[in-house]
Amino acid sequence: MAIQRIKMSELKMQGTLTIHHRDAKTGAVIWTHTKRNIITFAAGDIVRALMAQRATDTPATQLQWGSIRLGSSSQAPSRYDTDLIMEVAGLRRELTDAKKVNGVTGEIALQATLLSTEGNGFTFQEAGVFTLGAAAYSADVGGSLQLWARQVHAAFTKSNAFSVDYNWTFQFTT
């Protein structure tokens, strides 16, 4: 009976990554790709530490979402992932408060943009959401800077003809 009560009251996390390509001149959406993402095992540990906030847990300020990072690997995501497989250098996007938008009850959207002048010539195919960590959002993974979620998406080669919006929505349900 106790096990069934626990199962009925589980907190479930679900993430969806939506990518919009926008015409560099008009801003009109010219391509959209949407895919549910893989939430890593580390995400559960992060939620536990945020809720417990014991003296031995990582401070909450280091566990908040800190960046969206982009890469070029087609390797399928896994809940065991701890980093992007092939990150494209110099394109880490800080998740400031303005880029963390409340949605419907239990939902938050994270937003990052590649301008038409950025990342040109690179083929993009993976993205990840990372915690802030103890250092700057742009630091390398390790310590309290952890991968929360990772997804592989349809490959595209970036050019100055378009900008790219990454919109990552997380829903918490029971």
C-alpha cells in the first residue's frame, strides 16, 4: 500500500526542445523542429539537493540553470550523459532571469539565440542545459556545473541567412 501511494504522488519531469530558424532580414520563422529531450540522472540529484539544502549539499545558487550549450554530435542522448559530446566552442549561452520564462502551472521555458552573425559554417546537431556551477556560466563542466538535459536534433549548417532560437520547456507534473 505504501509503495502504491509513493508511485501515485511521484514528481515527473519532461522536457521539450523547440528550435526555430528565423530569416535574418525579416525575422519570420522559416523552419521549426520540436523534440522531447533526455533528462539526465544528474537532474534528479540536483532536485534532491535543491530541496534538502543540507550543510553538505551544493548551494542552491550553483544548481540553478546557468547555460544552454550547442554541439555537433549525432550520438543519441543518454540519461548517463554528463556533457555534450562535441561542443562548438565559444557559443555558450547564459541563462539570465530574462531568459527563464514561466509557462503554465509547473512549466518553465529557457531561451537562447544564435544571431545570424554567430556560428556560421558549423553544423549543429546537439544541445544541452547546464547548471550554473560555482564559476562563471561559461566554465567547463565539473564540480557543481552539471548537465541537466541533452538532446540531439535534426542537423543544420548555420549561415548568416538565419538566426536560431532554442526554446527548451520543462514541465513538472504528478
